[in-house]
Amino acid sequence: MSNYILSYTKIKNSCLWHNGKLITQNADTNNYTGFLDETYKFLNLSYPKFFKMDALSKLGVLCAEQILVDETIGSLYPKEKIAIVLSNKNSSLQTDIAYSKTMSDFPSPSLFVYTLPNIVTGEISIKHKITGENAFFIESDFNADLLHNYTELLLQNSDATLCGWLNVDEYICDGFLYFVAKQSASDEKKINFIKHNPTNITQLYTN
Amino acid sequence: MVFVTGIGIISAIGKNVSETLSSLLEGRTGIGKINHLQTIHKNNYVVGEVNHSLQELESLAGLKNSNYNRTTLLSLLATREALTSAGIKNVSTYRTGFISASSVGGMCHTELLYKDFLEHKSHKNFIDTHYTGVHATDVVKHFGIIDYVTTISTACSSAANAIMLGARLINNNILDRVVVGGTDALCKFTFNGFNTLMILDKEWCKPFDDNRKGLNLGEGAAYLVLESERVVKAENKKTIAILSGYGNANDAYHQTASSPDGQGAYAAIQKALAIANLSPNKIDYVNTHGTGTANNDLSEATAMKNIFKKNIPPFSSTKAFTGHTLAAAASIEAVIAILSIQHKTIFPNLNCITPMQDTKLFPVTSLQKNIEINHVLSNSFGFGGNCSSLIFSKN
Amino acid sequence: MENLIENLKKQIIEQLNLAEVKPEEINASAPLFGEGLGLDSIDALELIVLLEKSYGLKIQEPKDAKNIFQSVATLAEYISSHKK
């Protein structure tokens, strides 16, 4: 049995991609927060809590959505055996800035809630009731080796892992999540799956 | 098997292991008035502050004009003690890594300096240290660790996750040894935020007390040196304890509150017991997360009742000694758990007087000596539903 | 009082980011927490901020807030009886 990437999504430059296919886009590539809210409507999510989230959590929830609701992928695995491993460079900096602006008169508790990068793993877990292991790494750049090595370790005890990179700054949001699980050599669908290694991870992220 | 061969710690109850142990044995809390943090809340709250200014910390580290911020200096001091106690003189003899954790990073300085940064270019050095991982890269540079470095940021369970990752890297023969733990300094941003969530107690916190009102923030750093069996044998090394179990799970309930029945905590503890191959009744002492908030203590007590059923082992929260040290909490409490094993002592849950009415559980409130402690469970639960548990065992 | 209730509904929607809720959909006497709008503990804290920011009323203990925040109507009642 080897580990394969079964599904992946990307949000960048006001485009949402799923398994390499463009799902939706917005001509205004400068306004990523607007794009995130529109993508929510486009996907018909019906999850009002979305609007309380900060941009990082919105990005994560949207990237995770199509992977986890897919009946041939996300739904096949027991929720307590799905791990989540995320990473970024900026931690929760955008929300830290937004919160610090409220500190001088009326500090906002609902903003403070999001001043930790791993809250997004909490939001994905809450929405999809995933109770497996979860981790969040801070790295100076997208690190395919870290994601690969850590996930391979986790898959010794978890059935599947949702992992990737979710980074937000003032101008850009950069989201890339993929779902990796063990597959037996005889699995027919294998021809559509991608072997889990740093080269393939990097290729999916950069293309 | 993963062995603990070195420990280092700095917090409100001492700048090293020896001072920490004295404070614990003498029931001397580190919670008190704010002396160093510049905040408008200075006179209204108590905290677990490390009793040294930035200059004094630099001096203790044997440095001058280092431009290291408080988070980094705390990390450096605890790392140095851990490496020394593990007898490591040359880090390049084996594949050695450093896995740290922090929530504040360099924010303790950038929050003070960013407003007039454009006028005072000399502040640039500190601005560059804002990012969470910078303390780790500074520390590995200082000690010459090159084989692996990363920083974990999962709120209050961060250091436990760093310890877990270290153990896994050793078990999978990716590293021979690894320095693992976390660091956090008090800062205005964090203070302000916790105040906004209304979970701070203005007075000395009372973990597991029925009248508890919230937590006291703290600061500090602690690191363990974990080494593989192969290295321990090759070096004929004296080991301090065994990291026998670890587990992590997501509570999947709320961004900051724990589920009423402590599901995430329960799952994390179960996983740790499974890895340690121990049944619940083998745990001799639980060092709880026990922050003193209404929510955490109830949730954690409920999880413990579900795991241990009628046989709840002696437990205590040591946060009434140190305060809640956030990303460093799990490693600070790991060191305390190990001291507990080494000295056959259960350290008390200070300031707890009235048992919780809902669960009727009551912690150990006075020092218990000459107790045979073979296995200690240490819990740390973070915002974002991130629940981690570690089990340390006697050699 | 009616004006206050209508204003409160709009302020609550804005303060709590209830983007998909319209003021006319909020029943003034329906519970705000649990059922109804299904608000949580963080929303309660934001309502405390709203009370101070817009009406100058400060609540010191979150526990005191439970009765005040039962519904929009009880919140309006509290404001009109305490407002300076």
C-alpha cells in the first residue's frame, strides 16, 4: 500500500480550482475577500458561521469543502481517523493587525478568536466533525518536504490526511489543500490518483 | 523507545530546574503583580511573570546587544539548560533537531516599536523578529543545530505537539535526538485579547475550585532533550524519564471553548494511553491543563471521569504556580511532570478550596512526598480544539 | 421602544456578522441563544461590546449578561431602563 493524493483544491488570484479544473473565478483579482464571500455563495454552502470567520478561516473552509463533501473521497473515511496538517508563513498576521486596531477603544472578542493560525483547523473540524489529529506549522516558505514527511508519519496511525498551505497577507490569499490516503495497488481508481511525494506536491502547488 | 535525557526551564517560579523544584516543594507561587510588562492593566491583574528584565535575561544568557527579544531569550536560556543537562557538548555528533512552539513570537517587542518604526530605524532589528519562527532560527544558529528546525503554533497545546513530533522523528529514524518545547513572553496584545474574552481572573487563579473565575497569564520556556535508544546506549547516557505515550485530537466543538463532555480531551488521553500500552489505572498522577476557567476545568474533569471512571488518579493543576504560559505550557508542565517522577512527589494544586459541585472531583492540594510515581499523564488543550496529552514514565 | 428594537436588530446583525439575516426575520421576543439565532459565547461578548460602544452601558460579569441578552426585547428593556 502506498499513499496517494486523491483530491486537491487551490484558491489563488481569485480562482478556485479542484483537481486541476477551474470551478469559479472573479475578474477582480485584487479583492480576494470579496472573492471568498462570492465563492461561498457559488458553492451554495448554507453555513452562516462562515461570515464570522476571518479571511484565513474562510480560505481554509472553502478549500476543504469540495474535498470533504465528495462522496467518493472525504466521506469514505471515519472522521476520527482523518488528520489535518496545515502550514503557512504569516500565521494569523492579518487578523492580528485588525484586532490591534480595535485595541485602542473597543477590543473585539470575535476578532481575537482568530488571532491564532490553527483556528482554521478548528473551523474545518467543526464544520465536518473531524476529530483526528491536527497540527499547524509556521514555515518561511511553502515546504513540500515538511508536508510530505509529517503526513507520511501520521498515516501510520491515521487513515487519511487533509494537508496543505493557507497563507494570507494584505494583498494575496494563497490556498492549497490536498487529501492523501493509503491506496492498495489493485485499486481501479488509482489511475486518477497522484503518488504522494514532495515533487508531486510541489507541482500541484505551483501549476 | 524515546528517552528524555535533558530538561531546561524558566518561568515565574524560577530561572532553572533547581529554582523551579524549590518553588514547587515550598508551595511558593510565581503569581504576582506585573513588574516588567508595560500595560494599562498593570495594577489590576496578577500574572506569572519571569522575574527578570530583558537586560537581565540577556546577561544571564551571557550576551550583550544581541537584539534578541524576550521570547527568544527565554527560549535560549531553557534550551541551554536542557542541552547542558543532557551532557551534549557537540550537537553535530548525531542528527539533532530543534522543534519549538510559540504564539507570541516577536510580538512582545514589535507591539511596542512598530508605531514609530519609520522614525527610529534602529528598531528594524526587532521588527524583523516578529514572525513566530524567528526565535527558533535564532536559537539553532546560536547552538549550531542544523539537521531539523520547525515551529508549531497550535495555541496552548503547541509545546506538546512539538514534543510529539520530536518523538515521531526519532521513532522513524529521521533524527537521533531532538530538543523540543516552547516559549512565550507576556505581551500587551495577548493580555488585551484574553481580557476581551473575559476569562482572566483579576486575583490569584483557583483551578478546579467551584468559585474559579478564570486564568492568570504567565510566560516562560521549557525544553526537553529526547534521544533514541541507540544513542543512549552508544553514549552510555543517564536518562531522566521515558516519553512513553502521546496523543492529539480535535474537539470539533468551538473555536475557543471546550466541549462540555471533553470529547477532544478524552480522545487525546485515550490515544496517549494506547501508545504507552497502559490501562488508565496505571496512571499515578495527572498534571492537568487546569487553567482555572469555568469552561476548561469542567470539560477536563468530565473527560477524566469518562476515562478513569471511579478510579480517578491524584491530579493537580500547577498553573496556580506558573500561570498559563500558553505555547510553553505543555513543555513547562512536562518538566514538572518529570520532576514529579524523579522526586516521587505530587505537587499541589494551589488555591483550590471548594470542590466543584458538578463533578465533585477535587485535586491534590498539599504536597505529597514519597509517592511511587511510575507514569504521569500531562494534558494541554488549545484554542482551535487542539487537544494533546503526553505520558512520561519512570526509567 | 419600537425604534430602539428596530435599531438593535440592525446593530446586532452588523456587530455579529449575521450576513444572511435580515432585520425583519428577527422576532423581538424569540431567544437569541440556543434556538432562535443560535448565538454562542463569543457573540455574547460582542453584545457586551455593543452595549458599551453604542449605549455607554458596561457589563462587568458575563454571568450578568444571561438575563439581559435573552431576547432583543429584554435587551431593549435593559437599555431603556439604564441609559443615562
